[in-house]
Amino acid sequence: MNKNGTLVYKCRRCKKLVRNTEVPDVESAVILISMGQKLPEVWCGNEGLTGFHNCKDGHMGITDLIGGELDTRKES
């Protein structure tokens, strides 16, 4: 069963966890990215092992994919 969730990246510079990419299947997304594959365009299509982050102090940081978090909200 596919489980919705969010990809989690960690900034190398400020250590902030960045959770800004929701995907319909966290496990598949993490596996695809770790294998160097692109995510399907309908998911977001541009996520990879690294990304960029605007740190609070105005500087830029590089983020690394550290995993994914499952959506724990219950549907009503």
C-alpha cells in the first residue's frame, strides 16, 4: 500500500530540517532518489539527493535527503 508523506532534507549549513516536498508514496520516492532516478513529474519531478536552502541568516545552504516521514493524519 502506498503511503503519503514528506521527504525530509537537512541543511549542511544551519542543520534545519526541510520538509517541503509531499509525495504520494514515501518509500518509492526515497528508493528512486537514492538510486539516482527522477521522481515522476506528477509528484514534483525535480527532487534529488541534494537541494538548496535559504538559511535564516540570509545565506544559502546545501541540503541532503535524510529520509521521509509518513503522513499520520487520519482521513475522516
